[in-house]
Amino acid sequence: MTKKYLIYGCSKGLGRAIAQAIPQEQDIVFGVSRSKPFDAKSNLVWIQADLSQPTVAVTAVQDLLQDTPLDYIIYNVGIWEQEAFEATYDFEQSSTEEIIQIIQTNITSCALALHAFMKNVKGSDNAKIILIGSTWGLENHKGKEVAFSASKFALRGIVHALRETLREHRIGISVLNLGYLATEYAHTLPVEEVLEQTEGALIPLTDVLAAIRFILSTTNATCVKEIDMPAMQDCNV
């Protein structure tokens, strides 16, 4: 049976891997990103949108989708501070513009998208919504990045609260709290090669794809709340 996906951040990294590896050939994929995917499959309908401008972005997607039923929404968007994850990061040095852009892209656009497309997923008999979070949104992590961390905590809040609204419709909503990913390595690369080149310090994209497949495979009797996936060698959490 044909399934319809709405996938955010489809042009590179994890989002590109999701758009290429998760849907089947007969499925229809609406992919949202600022830049056009360079190797998109034929079943992907690209929607150009800059998520740092939330209202403009959600309108662009609405204009194309209209009342199209959706089976799955996967929101894979995350930007961070310029000096994030470096010893040089200093919250006081973050500009006002940078902080606002992170919140607008990571949170405001997400909330507006979910608000706009609730009616679309209600037409599916087993709809799933997956937000891609971070271990920076978990309690007592050791990261210093304020805006990025705040946005990832907010994703978890969206999932916890919206679940109560979606429960009566049997729509599952989950958040994947991911650690350091091997995003520079294609998901098609043999996992043994990824592990060797990263010395096992980064999570292969195939592990994340497996978690997403698990969530999508569950029935509407099951609620997968959160999956935490730090890298094995990550001592931040």
C-alpha cells in the first residue's frame, strides 16, 4: 500500500538518509529543505522552504499539500551556535540574531508545522510523527550550548504535550534523542567501514534508520514516547 511521508531536512545528512532509505518505491515523499536534494529519488516532491522564516515556510508546504492525507511526518531539523561543541563556545558571544534563528528554525517552525498538518495525519489509520531531538535535550547533559539545548528540550515538551491531544486519534508521536552522528558518511556505506573510520565514536546513520523503522512498524495500539541514543563513547550524558 502506498504511504505518504512529509520529511523535513531532506537535502543532506540524516534527513537525506531518511528520505532515501525509509520510504518504499511506491510511496510518495514530500521533502522540505532550503536547498534542493542533489540525488533525490523519483518519488520525492521537493518543497523549498527556509525554516528560519517559520510562517513563510509553513505556508509554502501548505500551498502544495492542501488536504493531502499523510501517514508519517518526520521533522529532522537542527541548527546550532557557530562555535557549538568547541572549547571556544561562549554563550555571551552568541549574537541576538543567532539565538533567534536557532529558536525559529528548531522550534517555531516545528510547532507551526505540526499545528498546520494535524488534519492531514488524522486521515491515516496508523499515523506516526517523529521529531529528531538530541541528547542535548536530556536532563543533566554536560553540553554548554544554551540555545541549541533549549530548542531540543522544547522538542521533548512538544511531544509530551501533543501526545495527549493525539491519543484519542491513535496517532503516535515520538522523539529520538540522538548523540553524535556519523553524518559525513552515507547510509549506503558498509557499517563496518563507518565504525572503522570513526573508531566507533560516532553513531552510524543505519542505527538511526533502524530506530525509525521500528517506530513506523508499530501498531496504533503502541505509544513509543522517546528513544535515547547517545554514542557509546559519549560521556556527556
